[in-house]
Amino acid sequence: MQAKTQKESKMELVVIGIALIAFVVGLVGHLAGASFANFDTFGYIAAPTPLLLAIIAFVAYKVAASAED
């Protein structure tokens, strides 16, 4: 098994940061969706959540792929 390069270690931290952002976006979307029945404004927050999560996942994939050069 080969040792990790400095670039791979840095990219792992970046991907972990992106995962935390995705978690926060999902949590906010979930809470906004739960509150949708009470306030219409939260619906505007909850509606784009799946799109935002897809974009974040795509960026994380590209970052992880770039570390394998």
C-alpha cells in the first residue's frame, strides 16, 4: 500500500468540508420542509435543496477525482 501524498491528504480534507456543507444544506432543507405547513417562505428554501445537494455532490466528485492524478 502506497503512502498518501500531500495533495491527496489535502483533497480528503476538502471533500470532508464539502460533505459538512452538504449536511448543513440537507438539514436546513429538512427543517424548512417540516415548517412548510406553517410558513410559505420556508418552501422557497426547501424547494431547491435536492438541486443544491446534487451540485455539491458533483463538486465533491470532481475534487476527489482531481486528487487521483
